[in-house]
Amino acid sequence: MEIKKPISDQLIPENAKKVFKGIIFDVYQWEQKDYDGKVKTFEKLKRPDTALIIPVTKEGKIIIAKQEQPGKSSFTGLVGGRLDEDEEPLEAAKRELLEETGYEAEDWLLFDAAQPVSKIDWAVYIFIAKGCKKVAEQNLDGAEKVEMLFVDFDEFLKLTLSDESRDEWLKIKLLEAKLDPAKMQKIKSQLGV
């Protein structure tokens, strides 16, 4: 599967300087001339890309994660996480699915890829993982607790569109599909439900 990184609405120019290197975020700044001729400093963040997964079991259940992380309220959302350095999006999706659920998938489909925030160089890839089966126990890092919820499509919609969900980009796609029956049918077909 060939996966191209989506292009940001605002690219970091070649003359930009990295002024801060963080654990997750780096900050780049550059001088830019405005339409009025004045020169101002512009800024953009850069962070590792994210792979999110919509796992579908062989029985047709969709796995949603009820998660807890230190310092945050509990939330529901897709399984997934940051890409490691030099890791391809699909590799990261497979690794995250196995770590967070103990499941592997028979078939993978790229559902969507976007740069959801113009001021952050950060791509989010959403994959559909079909034919998921349990092959191991969860292997979570110390900063997460993940409880798996096995739901049908209607419950998936309800949970994903709820205030407890943090998957904003997916919410937009699902709300668009609720307004367009052809889009909703396509999503159901992609999920195999």
C-alpha cells in the first residue's frame, strides 16, 4: 500500500530555524514580509505523525478504546499513537494495534489522511484493520490504560460522535457521512459491516 503524506496548508520554509526542540513538539520560526511590506516573525510547530486504527474483528465488532492517561480525563477513541522515527504509517498502525489491543489484522485499508491543523506540521492517518484476531496480551506503556469496547456500527457512531471522544477528524468525516447516505454506505462497506 503506497501512502503519501498529506501536504500542510502552510509549509515550513527552507529558511526557517528550529528555535526549540521538545519531546513531542519542535518550534520553527522565520521572517516573512506581509502584504503591507512589514517583516514579521512567523512560527509553526512540528511533531511526529499519528496513526489511528478502526479495528474490526472477524465477528464484525468494532474495537473502541476507553483510555486514561495521567493528567487527563478518561476518553473514548481510536486505538493508535505516534509514529516512531523513520517508521512508516502502516508499520506504526500495526505496532499500535498489537500493543494497545493484542490484536492483529488480516487486511488493512487507509481510510483517510490529513494535516488537521495548519500551524502544526503533523499528519494523521486513519486505517481500517479488518479481520482482527487476538494473538497476544496488551503491551501498554506506563502512561496509558486502555479498556477495549467491542461495539456494533451504531454504537461506534454514538461513541465517536460523543463529547468523550477525542478523534475530532473522524467526527467530521462521520458527520459528513450522516448528511450523505452514499458516504455513509461507503464507510459501512469499507468497514465490512
